[in-house]
Amino acid sequence: MDLLGYGPLIRKTRREAYTELDRFRVKYVDRWLFSITTGSKAEGLTCVFKNDIDQIFVARNAMCLEEGIDQSTISGDIDLFNMNFQTTSAGYCRLLQGRHGPIGPIHIINALCEDGCGNFVLSSTLYLEQYTRVRLPGILYHASVGPSLPCSTGQFRLDKVHAIRCHCPSILQTWANRLRNWPPQKVIAMGAFVAPIGFKGSAFNHLEWRICVNTAETELVNNLNDTQVKIYVILKMVVHDVLSPNTKEITSYILKNIVLWLAENNPQEVFHSGSLFHWLHGGFDILQKSISTRHLSYYMIPERTFMAERDLHDNQQREFATSINCIMNEGPRLLLRLKKIRRAIVSHPEPLLWYSRMRTKLEILYLMMLNRFQCTDFNGICDESDSMIHSLSKRAVEIAVEVVWHMHQEGS
């Protein structure tokens, strides 16, 4: 697994690179928004050249608060909304306008509507529509998926979710008060967001917002030990290569929650290289039961259940349950059904080690260039003559040429 790009060192390098990139974006990129990298990129679990880049675009001049939070402690130029949980499903809320800032962003103003009781409510549907109309040259925009607005440029695909900061200490404190074997408590201070998507099936889902704790979840995954991370990665590989769901019935997010529940409910010392397949079996067992019962609690807000929002038909349930049962019976032989691992097993160790080393070097160089291109002065101007960028680019080309020559020598 380490040779395939899931070792601790390269994961740490990826995490640090995207953290640094986010720091730049908070400081310079946009007057009204700043972005935070989330998902597998922020967790260091995917190569920089693969998979989508998940980002939350957070409104700078807006915030929503739980009841009882002192608004006077928050800067007066920020629009404040009160979180209302009446008649909403667990993990969702409505946003009632509490205080209007002096310079309200237009996407906030255009998304306000009256609720018939004299209150102004921020509509999640109208808020999302503000951004679906934004089109920049050179970017290919795709159909929205839930709160996500995917777009792509070249080989890179970006999944953008526009969100608003959320101060809801009681929700995070409830999580912190649970009896557990893991993890550290510092995620409480990382805050939360609300994303513009209502509960599926709700008559008022156009007014509802989903509570998300993406940065806290990233911190949680980063605190998993090496075996737990590899359980998560193999679960994702199995779903992709073996179960191959046609839609979003089984997502990486569901698998992440399964691993987080395993980590919380069991002592950390039982997760080691020798117990990998035992806990992999445990993860599949939870997944199978979740599909059969259509119930899997969200790790941060257990009252919210994922499967209630999935369109799982009876035939799909039976097919998934049968497939997972076969997978569980295969034991370690399961790895031979996973394309990446199978190729690594059957390949000669020396070429595998060499190509792995070259790929890691190239990826680290690219991550360094990614952040170096963002280097600016206080006016936000990038220094394109930066000698470091030229040196990194030159070395990357040298490695690429060496790899191509090596492949030619092997007849690849």
C-alpha cells in the first residue's frame, strides 16, 4: 500500500501542501469568498493528479448562529442568521435573518424570502442558484449534484460547495461528550458550516440547510492510524472495483463514517497491520447491515441517518448484500480483485519500487510548484520570474524524461 501512494510520508506531504494552499486563498483570492480543500485531497489519500478536488467556498461576510450566542462579539459588517431547528430533520436547519450587515453580499440579498410570519429566511435553493449562473471562460461546467457545483478544466475536476460559517457549539459539544476510545477533542474548535441543500423529501427543503463539519472530519481522518487509513482506502477500492454502484448509493463519505465509528468504538491498540483483514471484515459487516436496514448514523450527528436519503430499491439492497457477503467470505484473496493492488502484487518488486519512487518525487515537485505559483506580494501579484519555480519545473521535466526512457527500454 505504501508503494501505491498511501504511505505516511506522502500523505503528510499532500496534507501540508493543501493546507498551505488554503492559507493563501483565505488571504488573497476573493473579497467575498475563501475556499477550503476537503475530502481525499485534504486527507492526503489521493495523488495530486487523480480524483476530483473537493472545495468549500465560504462566504466571508455571513455567519449563522445557534440560539443563545452573543451577537455583539461578532464584527458588525457580517450578516448574521439564526439557526432554526423547528420541523427540520436532524442535521438540518433553517436560517432566519438576525442582523443585516452594512454591505450585504448580493448573493445573500437575492436569496432572502419571507416565511409568511414576518421573518426573512435565507433560501438554500435561491442561494445555490446565484452561483449556477456564474460562468468563467475556459471552464467546463457540469450539472449540479446536491449542493455541489462541479466544473473542470483540462484533466482537473473541481467539486465546489458554497457554504456559510456556522457557530453551533452545542452540536460539537454533544459529540465531544460521547464516551469513546478515540479521537482527540481539538476538533471542537474547528467549527462547522451549512451547505445549501435540504433534507430529501421535505416539503420545505428549499429553505433548509445541511450542517457540515468538513474541517473537523479532515482532522479526524488525519488522526487515524496507518492501519485505519488503509482500511478506509481498501473499502473505497472495493466499492469502486467490485460493487461499482451506478449512482451515489454507496459513497466514500459513507465509508469514511464507517471507519470513524470503528475507530471510536474500539481501542486504538487493536488496529495494527496484523488485524487489517479482521477490521476490514468488520467494516463490510457494518456496510452490509446499513444497506439491509437502510440505517447508518452520521458520525458527528448520530440522529441524522445517511441511508434515509438514498434511493435504494429492494433489488439493489439484495444485490449489494449478496456481493458484500461474497467479499467477506473471500478473505485476503479479495485483494486480487482490486486493480491497483493486483498489478502491484504480480509486478516485479524492483521496477515497482523504482516507479513508485519516481512518481512520489514527481508528485512532491508538483505540490511544491502548486504552492509556489500562489506566492504573491501584498498586492496579490504573482512573481512569474521566480527562480524556484523554474528549478522545480526543470527537475520535473528531467524525471518525466527519465521515466519515459525507462519505459521505452522495457518495451512498455
